[in-house]
Amino acid sequence: MSGIAFAFKDQIVFYMSRFIIRSIVLSFLSLSIVSFTFDKGKKKKSPKKMATKKVVKIKPVQVITTADTIYNSYYIIVDKSDYELKVYDEEGWYATYPIVFGSKDLSDKMKEGDKLTPDGNFKVILKKIHPKWGPELLLDYPNDISFQKFNDRKAKGVLVKTAKIGNGIAIHATRPSEEWTIDKFYNWTDGCVSVKYTEMKDLFSYIPVGTSVTIQQ
């Protein structure tokens, strides 16, 4: 009788062990399925979108130097009536920059202090950084033709004998905080051509000394 009891007890232990193991396995599988379903239904965070900027490579300045000639592929035309500075190269139009001057009167410069911008053909003779408005392209005003016009006006009595021709005409930036002067066509210079500060840095980066500049009404 005791042998039967022991055998029965062993069977109970065996079946209970199987039941426990089976329960553990089923529980593990259930947790795995739930976890998988949760992860599958959960939206994954997409990576942050970063600002992208199209990089436009500036064409290298083609400068050819011989014993008596300096040539580069750029030239500038300043249209006073349009308030625009246009850059051209060997392929044609290259860039346009909005600009302002020193006066609403867009006629030719007559003398020092009149705040007018001179008409004519000039060249960039110096690139420098001004302490107030940064990048600056200094022009060769007054040149020979400028002096000829100035002297003719004096001879005709248009200008008084004590008048001076002036100098220091340049293409330069606005002050960093005053780009609004371009947007509002506010003429603020002493006769120079003014470009927005950020845009003048771009122009300054590729225009070399010797570049031809035509200023016209």
C-alpha cells in the first residue's frame, strides 16, 4: 500500500513540475508577443530634420597677367536709375545687387561735398576693410576724364574757382545693422555706392583689383 502511495506521489510531482514549466514557458511567450505588438504599434521618432543649404561655388577669378596687361573675367555696371549693381563675366550676366547712393539727385558728380555719385568708367584700385562698414572696393575717381569734365565746368563758370573735385569714391557695404537703408532706398553715403553688408561680403570675395566699373544714369 505504501509503494502505491509513493508511486502516486511521484506522478503528482511529475505532472506538477510539467505544469509549472509549461506555465512559465507560456507566460514568457505571452510577454514576448505583447512586447512585440506594442513595439510594432508604437511610432518610432523620426530623426530631426536639419536645415540644408545649397552651396554655390564661386567661379574662380580668371586673371591673365602679361608685361603690360591685367585682365579678369568680371566687370561691373552700376545703373543709378534702377538702383542696381550688375556683375558680368565672359558668359554674360552673373549677379545683381540692390544699392543706394548719397542723394536722390542721380546726376553726375560736380564737386567735393555734393553727395553725388560720379558717372563714367572707373577701375577698382584697392580692396580694404573699413572700420565702420567693412568690405570696400575703392575706385580710381577722379581719373583723367573726371578732371577734364571738372576743369571744363570751371572754365564755363558752372563751378566756382575754389571748388574741389573730391575723391574717395567706392563701392562699400552698409553698416551691419543698417541693411534696411537699401530696402527703403535711403541714400546715405557721401557719393559712394552702398551694398547690403551681407551681400557686399559676397561681392568683395570674388571681385579683384583692376575690375572695370561703369556708373551710368
